[in-house]
Amino acid sequence: MGFVLFISAFVTLYGTIHFYAFMKAKKALSLGTGPCIFLGLFMLFMVVAPIIVRVSENLGFEPFAKTMAYIGYLWMGLLFLFVIASLFLDALSLTAHLVRMVLNKTLSFPALSNRQAFMAALTVAVLAAGYGFFEALKIRTEHVHITTAKLRETQRPIRIVQISDVHLGVIVREHRLERILSKVRAASPDLLVSTGDLVDGQTDNLAGAMGMLREIRPRYGKFAVMGNHEFYAGNDLSMDFMTQAGFIVLREEARTVENLFNIAGVDDPAGRGYSLRGRSDVRDLLSELPEDKFTVLLKHRPIIDENSLGRFDLQLSGHAHKGQIFPFTVLVRLFFPLISGLYELPSGSLLYVSRGSGTWGPPIRVLSPPEVTVIDVVPEEKPQGPG
């Protein structure tokens, strides 16, 4: 039932956006009956294109699914950018009209015809989408430095490398994964963590990606948690992929690694509809760990359980993609105020939210470049006594 509601909501929303763009094109370009029918049919096809991609994947038609994914999701990104640009111009036009009516003044910026406004919005969308396509390929390394008294002065620093929201699937494949893993290898991690959505909606034909991940063997191992897309792809299939790729998947589990640090991980809330197991009380989970050890909590969504504050030193999250395509950053921030970067929390805890290493849907990122995060946890230097 929930899946049906999601599809209905998606088709309604996406269809409305297409209808807006259709009316803009019809009015601006003075389209006749024939072109209107053609454009309308094309847009109807694009509305259901993401569904066609998923069905094609499930049926094993991977080449067709991949082609449809590139066409459908690039179109999605371009359409969203066009609609945002067009709404912005509509807002300017409405503002000028209201000022003219209320204040009897004319604003200085020139009025655009329907055609000019349409072409301006389309130009902005095409340029932004082109920029975003190449930005999505440029993985950045973000460095975070954390000092803690929970490491002995004689102990070497611990380097944690975080990947998140890779979304391996029909679009993000081995060539994109290699860009990510080259940054991971260059960092020489002691510990590699995946904070959810390593896979997208399908795990078929990802043996090559699995092998590439398996070759990464940090000193203290690799740990992962289930994101919402791991559940969409299938509970058992996602677990099988990650374990064969060499990850220990923490599902409401915690452990101490080589008597040096603690690590814990919880399932994404989406798992409640997919046989979520274990406890949902993070404080209860963390209370089993030795308090004198540095504690890392892996949690897909950047949401803080206030009862757990002070029980962990560093929470690593992802999910939000920093909006992925600006200006959706503004909308996403309404749901996830802690959207990207390092945050200091009460009781001495820290949160780091990754922008994500891959892309969901459109292979485009605008003002939200993908990242691999390198976190150095170093012993706190104790002040020297009087000599």
C-alpha cells in the first residue's frame, strides 16, 4: 500500500511539473496541434520513465534500463532546473506587475516576452545541467581533524575514510566507483565506513563493483549501515552485496575494535517496513560500550537522537546530498537542518554529514560536489608540567 501511495504521489507531482513546462512551451513557441500532441506524448513518457527503468532492471533488461536511465534522469535534472529558472522569472514578472499596480511605478529591469522568458530559462537550465554533469564526476576529498582525550598519547592517530550515498546501479557503475576509490586509496585509511545507500534500487550485475570494493583492505576493516535504498534494493540482496564486498554491516550493533575505539551502526528508518531487527534505542545500544574509548556512530540520516548525546563522540551520516542540485538545498534543509559538514553537538558529541559520493536520479550535482571524507582522529596533547 505504501509503495502504491509513493508511486501515485510521484506521478502526480512529476506530472504537474511537466504540465507547467508544457504550458510554458506551448505559449512561448505558439505550438500548433501536431507539435503539442508530440510534446505531450513525449512528456507523458518522461513522467513514467523512472518507473520503466525500475521495471526494466527487475526484468533483467539492463542495456535498455541504462539507456532509459540516462535519458530519463538527465531530462529530470534539466526539467527541474528549467522550472526553477522559469518560476524565478515568473516571480520577477509578478513583482513588477504588483509594484506597477500598487505604487504606480515601473521597475528598471526590462519586461520579457513569453518567448524570451522561455528561452532564458531554457538556456540557464542547459548551462546549469551541463556544469552539474561534470561537477558530479569530480570527487573532492574533504579533511576533518578531531582531537580526543580518549586516545592515548602514545597511540597513533586513526584515519577514518567515509563514503556515503554512492548509489551503485544503472548509472553509477565501475567507472564512477573507480573515481571514488582512487580518493579512498590515496588517503590510506585505517578504517573505511559506508553510511548508507551504497547501492541504489538494484544489485544485479554489480560483481565488478563488488570486487573493486573488496580490494580495499584497511587496517581496522570496513563497516557499513543500511540506508533507505539498501532496503529498496532488497534486504537480503543488499546485505549479500555489502558482505561480499568486505563490509561488516552493523544493524543495531556495536563493538569495540582491537581495544582501541568503539563503532556502532543502526538501520535507516525505512527498514521498519522491511523487517527492521534489533533495538531502535540508540542510547541503549551505546551504553554497552566502554565509555573510555572513542565512539563512532554510523547513521544514514543526519538526525540526532537527543537521548544518545554524550554517548558517542562522532556520528557519521549522509542521505541529504546537500540537496544535490541547487536550489533544492533550501528545500532539503527544511527536513534536515544539519545538511552538510561538521557540527558540534551538546555534551561534546560531533556530527559529520557527507554530501555523498555519487548521485541519485539525475547524474548531476550543482553547487554540491561529491565527496570522500578523510577524518583524522588524533590524541589530545596533554599540557606539560613545570620543568
